[in-house]
Amino acid sequence: MKIKTLFISIVVMMTSCGMNAQDIQLPEPNRKGGMPLMEAIGNRQSAREFSNFELSQQQLSDMLWTACGYNRPEKRTVATALNKQEMSAYVVTAKAVYKYEPKENKLIHVNAGDHREVFAMQDFAKKAPLNVALVADLAKQTNEVFAGMTVGAMSNNIYLWCASEGLNTVVRASFDHEGAKDALKLGETEKVLLVQTVGK
């Protein structure tokens, strides 16, 4: 009986570890340095050509913190009406889909496989190594205008970070909205508002 119990315990432990094995703990974001703000604004632009360049984990951490991380206790890097904090960022790669968890600075594995095609109507975005889906939870923020303001601020922060980092980016609203929602496994009240391609 003891041997059977021990075996079951080991299986449960292995299964539990496997469930989180695909999550990615990101390094602490760099909060200093970078290009001066006025230079970054001067260099901000949209690009529609991307190579196979993949961002490092440090770059992912910096970009996602810029988009919607915590820069002070319980407050984010972008303003939200009444501090509803309805926004989320998802990372879409050729191998998997992840949700950014800002408090833990971690990528939570959501879906395996290449789902880039549903996040783009344009060929360049379907082939780019990284797309970031910007999502609003309309149960937290029922006013879509306010949600749109927040998601726009997230997108602009990514633009400025890319300008500072010497990377290309373009924000898009042309994608398969239902397919994207399925790929991200969103709830009924969650909605993908924008998708932003990032690379080089």
C-alpha cells in the first residue's frame, strides 16, 4: 500500500511540474537607460518588414513591462480609468502563445503551436517571429472608449520602446477576431483590441 501511495505521489508531482514547465520566468526589466524620450519620439514609426530575429528574454521583459508592468505598488505603466487595470498582453510566437503576468513578471503558457495566422491579415505579420495581442476585459472596464484609451497607451509605449531599442513595430486591427480569441482562450468578456508586430 505504501509503495502504491508513493508511486501516486510521484506521478502527481511530475504532472504538476509538467503543467508549469512551459511557463517562462522573465528576468527583471531594465528600468534605467535607453534612448532619451525626445529622441525616441522622433524615431517612432511603423514598419512592415520583419526578419527572423527573435527578441531575447531580457528584451521581452523590458517590452512587456513598458506595455503594462507595475512601476509602483498596485499601479501600472499605463493609465487606466478608475484604476480598473482591464488590460492584458499576450505573446504570440511560432511555437506557442503566452499571457504576460505582470506581478510575477512571467509568461504563462496558454496554447501550444503556431497561431500567428489568425493574428494577421497581412503576410508579413503571419511570418514575423513575434506578435503581441493587446486584450481588454470589458467586465472590469465596461466603457469601451476608456478601454481603447488604455490599449492605445500600451501600444504607444511599445512603439517608444522599439524606437529606443532599434526595433521595428506596427500596430494592427486587421486580424481574425474570433480565431484570435480562441487561440488566446479568452473569456466571454475579454476582447482583443489590437495586435502589434515586433521585430527587426
